[in-house]
Amino acid sequence: MKLFVICISEKSWKMYTSHEDIGYDFEDDPKDKKTLKPHPNIDGGWAWMMVLSSFFVHILIMGSQMALGVLNVEWLEEFHQSRGLTAWVSSLSMGITLIVGPFIGLFINTCGCRQTAIIGGLVNSLGWVLSAYAANVHYLFITFGVAAGLGSGMAYLPAVVMVGRYFQKRRALAQGLSTTGTGFGTFLMTVLLKYLCAEYGWRNAMLIQGAVSLNLCVCGALMRPLSPGKNPNDPGEKDLRVLPAHSTESVKSAGQQGRTEEKDGGPGNEETLGDLQAQECPDRAGHRKNMWALRILKTLSWLTMRVRKGFEDWYSGYFGTASLFTNRMFVAFIFWALFAYSSFVIPFIHLPEIVNLYNLSEQNDIFPLTSIIAIVHIFGKVILGVIADLPCISVWNVFLLANFTLVLSIFILPLMHTYAGLAVICALIGFSSGYFSLMPVVTEDLVGIEHLANAYGIIICANGISALLGPPFAGWIYDITQKYDFSFYICGLLYMIGILFLLIQPCIRIIEQSRRKYMDGAHV
């Protein structure tokens, strides 16, 4: 009877673990029907630790990447390469972080968010440390661009996914709070890298930053998966606690000892008892070897099934979305993403050198222009989100207006040659770029909630390609023209083309509606 109860508890435990990531517990009612109850940590409890963990991940990853302009100046002085070639180091790191997002889903489905984030933290830290020993720019392409970028992507995506899993009613608020770490991180990392480079040199600064990046492993350790709530009054829980004491090996050994005592019983026959014990020793050793072999086979079988299932989920999630590309507006949104992100990234990479060219280093050292963008970017996310939530305001209108403001700022920035003028434009860039908090909402309006995860992964990948190509493109234009003015003009023009893609479908709808009204009037 005890064995039967134990088997039932094992089945219930498998059922618990299989629904671990859904966020609900299954309970047995008196009629043996399964009912759902919300997990106690959804929208509260440990969920806010997920927000804190994601917040620090944004500081360590996105903040440090937005502050790479400081290191870009050091690399130009150290290796004496062209600006276009040197800018590839920073853009590779930024681009790969976002481009690998859809593929990191394979690791998440197989290993889970916690393990993926911890491994990503180790790889990212290793990339920073190895980059400190770079002998040329091409070495940095591998160690910093690829290695650190891959580690950043492995830690960044789980931070976003886990917040979404732990929140339902307050998901938008939680994601908004966690992503503000990008602004705080840009401000803090810019100051930190400038101080470290000035005091210890850029190589030692990268070593120290590699040690700081190990905190990504701590953030990953906080990303514990959702587990079922413990109820001490549940008989299944009591059986689970008793289970380790009644393992298969202990039951069998107890049975063998009981049969030996019943058969040999009396205390008089010591020789027979000794012979039996001598015979049992090799039997027990062989039995233990068989048990270890069986456990190894079970573990390998479980790992194989888990990898297979994770790959199937990943493949169906990212390659089974062909219907998304039949949505013309979503395709236009992808083209917008290809052009948009580079115009936001370029100022962070090239502003420190522009300041040096304009002889504004002293003023910029007091309060860096990139820090102005970062701080105002925080307020921009919150304010634009509040405005978009108003019932009388269209999210699309706010999104498009912010994009137009950012394009206008990109065009005006080369015309400013004073610190005050650059500070005002940088504030506009920071505020208008707060539309990034509206991107999930806009994507959901285009494809629906059921396709949101896959569609947003594609948009992030497109942003990564934009971040990968934008800064080197601006650097190459400077190498040809010896001015950054044309870099911003051309990037602003490309951004404008991306916005026009968003306006094509609405314009077609307006024309069709006007035609229908005209035809209806003609028939009347």
C-alpha cells in the first residue's frame, strides 16, 4: 500500500514539474478533477525580484554597450585604424546581442532561463577579459564583438522572458521598470569607463569591467523558474517528503535482509551467516553498479528528450510563423526596424569623438552628452507610455510622432557646434527614443497577442542588423568626407525611408476609403 501511494506521488510530482513555467498549480478536488489556481508569485512576491534582476541586466549589458564610445576613442588612438573599421567592434557587440535573440530561444527551451543567463554572464565576462590583451582591431572582432556580444544576448533575452512569465496584469509596468536600467546603465557605465580609462588605461579598464560583468551570473541565479506552491496539508506533499527514505534500493535491501533473517533466523549458526554475508557482498556491489548504469541511461534519455523537445518548440516558434509575413503592415514594420535603431546607436558611438573635434572635452567631462541622452531616455519611456495609455490618444500616433522627432534631431545635430546646442539636441534624442517602450504594444496591434513573442523576436533581430551596420557606415562616410555631418544626414535620410514604409499602408487605406465614398456618392 505504501508503494502505491509513493507511485501516485511520483506521478503528481512529474505533473507539477511539467507545468512549472506556466505559472499555475494543479490541485486534486474531492471528485478527482484538476482545477487551476494562480501561482502566488504571479504579479507579486518573487516577481519583483525578477524586475530587479532584469533591471541590473539592462544596466550591465545595454548600459555598457551604450557607453562604448569611450572605448572607441581609446581604440582609435591605440591601433591607428580607420574609424569605419574600428566602429565595427562596438557595432558587432550591439548587433550580435540582438541578432542572436531568436536563436537563444533554443537554449531557453532546452536549459531554462536561469542556466542560459548564468552561462551568458560567464561568456560575456570572458569576452571583456580576453579583449584586454588585444593586439589589433581584428582580435577585438572575435573577443569583444562576437564573444561578449553572444554572452550579452544569452543573458539579455532570459531577463526579458522571465519578467513576462512572472507578470500578467502588471506586465507593461514591470517591463517598463526593468528597461529603465538601460538609461541608468548608460549614465553609470559612461562615468565608470571614463574614470577607469583615465586612471588605469583601457586594458585594465576592460579587465575590471569583465569582473563587474560576472554580476550577470548573480542576476541569472535569481531567475528561478516558477514552482508549485507547497501545502503542508496536502497528503501528496507528505508522501513526497517521505519518498527519499523509501528508495528502490533501500526497499530491496530491506526485503533481502528480512528474508535472510527469516530463513537463517537463530543466533547459533554463525558460520552459515558469515557465508551468506560473504555471498551478499558481491551481489550488492553488482546491484549498485546496475543501479548506477540505469541512472546514467535514464539521465541520458531525459537529456535527449529535453533537447529534442526544446528544438521542436524553438523551430515551431520561429520558423512556423510564415503567416506573419503575409501581414503587409508587419513587413513594413520590419523594414522600419532595419533603418531605425542605427540612428539611435550612432550618437552613442561617435559623440565622444565629435566632442573632441569641436574642442568641448572640458565641458563634456563635467556632464557627458551621452549621459544626457540616457537620463532623458528614462523619462521619455515613462511619459510616452503614460500618454499612449490615455483613452483618447492613439498609440500609433504617439509612436510616429516620436519617430519624426528623433529624425528631426538627427538632422539638426551636425548643425550644433556648442555644448549647449548639442545638449538640447541630445535631450530631444533621449526623449523621443523613449518610443522603444511602445514597440511591444505596436507589435501586438499588428499581429495579435498569439503571435507577439515570435513577431517581437523578428523585430529585435532587425534592430540588431541595423545596429550592426549603422556605426561602421557612419565611420566610413567620415573617412571619405572627413566630416561627421554627412554621416548623420544620410542616416537620418535612411531613417526617414523607414518611417515612410510605416505610412504606406495607412495612406492606401485612406485612398481606398475616399474612393468608396466617391463611388457611393456617384451612385446616389
